[in-house]
Amino acid sequence: NRSSGRQGVALALAAARRGAEVTLIVANLEIEAPGALSVIPVGSTLELQEALEAAAPEADVIIMAAAVADYRPESVAETKIKKESQGDVLDLRLVKNPDLLRGLADRRRPGQVIVGFAAETEPDDAALLELGRAKITRKGADLLVVNRVGWTEGFATERNTVIVIDRSGVIVGEAAGTKSSVADRILDLLPRSS
Ligand code: CTP
């Protein structure tokens, strides 16, 4: 992934251009963030959780654009694992990470707007929408940005195509274009808060 092509970064920049006070919580940012953003680097889902807990109470809008890892290694080796003593097999046990978006939605304060993302590999449009509807219900977000990803779509490109649904599963917007223009379209769909 080129960081400049990341939808989350594009959203942060677009919001800052509109005069919002933006906190960008981000992993592996390879570009320098403009001064208008307050950037909090994180390296794991648990670090992201901590950063969110600190920043979320103040936020009018929370946009969770990151593809958060669903699982993490159960234990992390303190020292290098030597293959001589490890042998021919290394089992890596993964445990489930907390669902951060779900947690934010559960604790949201009145008027706070929470936007989730759903990157899916489902090729069929109707089935993709159904996945999105089930996901927004499960997560409790106000809006869900659904996009199809694969080797040629979504992730490693400068462009993106999304549909945005609300809590009742209705499509409230669609956008296709550069990640910057998609970001602006998503921001246009936010209900006016406070
Ligand atoms: N998300 C999160 N915490 C996680 C995993 C995902 O907050 N542990 C957020 C993502 O940032 C995104 C939304 O949840 O806004 C949907 O992520 P996705 O990976 O599509 O959803 P999952 O709940 O992991 O469902 P799936 O079984 O489809 O992976």
C-alpha cells in the first residue's frame, strides 16, 4: 500500500481542508502529515484501542477507515526464535482482537457520529450490499462505507469505488474516483453534528 493512496489519510486531509480539527490515528504512515493534522502513530490493534479511548470522547465524528487486524499473535517472542531449537514446524496461535468499532458505537455519546468501513471481496453487487447491511447492524455505526477490494481494486490503487449505507441499510450515497474525491463525498454525507 502506498500511504498517499490510503482512504483514511485522504479523509483526514479532506476534513482538515474543511476546517475540522483532525486527529489521525495511523499505522505505517510513510508520508509526512501536514501540520493541520494531529497524528498519533500506532503499531498494533491494542495500541489503536488505547489511542481511540483517549481521543474518542472529544470527537464529534469518528471514522474507522483502517483495516484493523481481527486476530493477533497470542504471544510475542522476546528474543529471536532460532530454527535450530524450533525444529521443522512453528505453530503461530492467533487470538481474536476486540472489535473497536463496536466498542466505540456502544459507548458513543449523544450526537457523536460513527462511520465504519467494510472492505469485502464479494463479487456480486447485491450480495455485497447484504454483507454491508449485516455489518452495520452488527457494528452499530451510523454510516458504513462499503467497498470491494481485491488485487486490482480498493487497496493498492489511487482510486476507490464505494457505496455508503445508513443504519436502516438504505444506500445514502455512492462515489467513485480518486481517494481524495471519495473522501469529500463521504464527508458530504455526514449528518450535521452539534
Ligand atoms: N474494525 C474494528 N476492530 C476490529 C476489526 C475491524 O474496529 N477488530 C472496524 C474496521 O475499522 C472497519 C469495520 O470494523 O471500520 C469493519 O471491518 P471488517 O474487517 O470489514 O469487519 P469485521 O467485523 O472484521 O468482519 P469480517 O468478518 O467481515 O472481517
